[in-house]
Amino acid sequence: MTIPVHHVNASDARFMREMIVLLRKGVRDGVLADEMASDHSGDPQLRLLAQKSSGSAARQINAMVSCLDDWNAETRPRGLRARIETPVEAPPSATAEPTDYGDELADLHGALFDARVTQNLLVHHRAVIARSRQEMIEGLNTRSRAFARDAISQHSGDLRLLEAG
């Protein structure tokens, strides 16, 4: 039986790796904010949104890792394609915040805690949307583009909720 070859370009592979990193950070930050919210008088609706975002991101990561595994299992007529590695951890960012997010949240309570969590979620959702839009322009693979389309839809909805609240 021949395994079908799905066309994948460099943008598709880069998108998957970068999105996994972005989503893992979103999961960590969401779980942290959720765990700290009860001790810091966090807004219950914001806490629910953080929980929803983290759960959704975890499912997206699993689907993307599965997709990368599928791509790596495929063969091309000239032999195996270079393996696309799933990132283990986020690389250090040149734009990394000077203070650890958890340390910063530990010093905040009430409205200030909620404002910082909201700011972090806004930055995260905007980054996911921007990267997904780039994939819609540059990407070739239908599964990768479907991930991008779904991410734009979901994260735009979450962004609207945050901006309205």
C-alpha cells in the first residue's frame, strides 16, 4: 500500500513548530493564572476563559504533533524527507519579558491581577492570529492551513471576549 504524499512547504513546517511553541506557552500561562486566581481574587469569568483557552490549546498541540508525525511517516519517490522535529521547549525569545510571568502575578491582586492576565491573553491571542494569517498566505499543506483557519476563528473569538470584558 502506498502512503499518500501531502505537499508540505517550509512555511507549513515552520508554522507547526512555531504554533506548538506558542500554544505550549499559552497552556502554561493559562494554567498558572487559573491556579493563582483564587488566591488573588481573580475574576471568575476571566478564569473560565483562561481554562477554556488552555484546554483548547492542549488539544490543538496534540493534533499538530499528530500531523507532524503523519508528515514524517510519509515517503517521497526519492526517499524519506527530512524529519520535521516537534519542539521540546520554547527557544529563548529576544522579546521575552524581563520579569517571570508567575513572579509578576504573585505580586498582584484583584483588578491588577485580572488586568495583567488579560494583557497576557491578548498578546497570546494576537500572536497566534498573526502567525496563522501568515500561514494562510505562505502555506501549502491543506491540514496546516486548516489549523491556521481554525486558530484564526477561535482566537479571534477569544480576543473579542477579552476586549469586550
